[in-house]
Amino acid sequence: MIRYFTEDTRFLFKGKRLTSNWLKKVAGQEGKRIGQISVIFCSDPYLLDINRKYLGHDYYTDIITFDYCEGDLLNGDLFISIDTVRDNAAFYGASFEEELHRVIVHGLLHLIGYDDHSDADTAAMRAAENRALAIF
């Protein structure tokens, strides 16, 4: 089950059912199943606090993923800064919705096992994001 929440923002996410079905399809194509995933939309200050408290990083980011997976069952929390998603959409010339979907699936791909710490990992992650976005 995928559930959606907000913290420190008035953001209203439309299309929960469509997005959840899409994420289930992406997970299935990777040989995984959706367990309990929470998508928490929040503000920059809220996510910065999480970044400092739990990861020891002192910078803004668009998403932080907490992985509680068990085998092929995907469980986790995706904290997404609506502020940074909006800024990145403008920077990359994408619509807000496109950038938001990219960030959401980016978090799911982390749960699946993709990483982005090296150039090769980042390229594989971007390719997986693009495949997933093509089926949205």
C-alpha cells in the first residue's frame, strides 16, 4: 500500500491512485512488490532538518529515502521537498508534474536497489527513471 502525507506544506497531491498504480507497475517490472510505502510531501526546512538529523548533511535536497525493504517487498518512506521540486522543474525546464513524478520514481528506484553515488550508478538510475516515466 502506498500512502501520501504532507508535513509543513499545504501541497495537495492529485492523482494518488494513478501514481500508485504506476509505481506498482514499475516495481513489478523490476521483480519487486509494493509493501508499505509512505510518500511525505514537505517543505525545504522540514527536509533540511531530516537531512541534518538523520544523515548528517547540511544541505537542501529534493528527496530523502528511508529503506525498510525485506527481500522483494518494498517498504520505505520517501520525503519529498515540494519547494526543491518546484525550483528544479524551473531550472531543468520541466513541468512541476514531470519533475515530481521523476523524484517520486527516483525514491522508488532507491528502494528497488538503484544508487546514485558514482557516475555509472547515476547513469543507470537516470535510465531507469526514463523507462519508468515512459510508462506513466
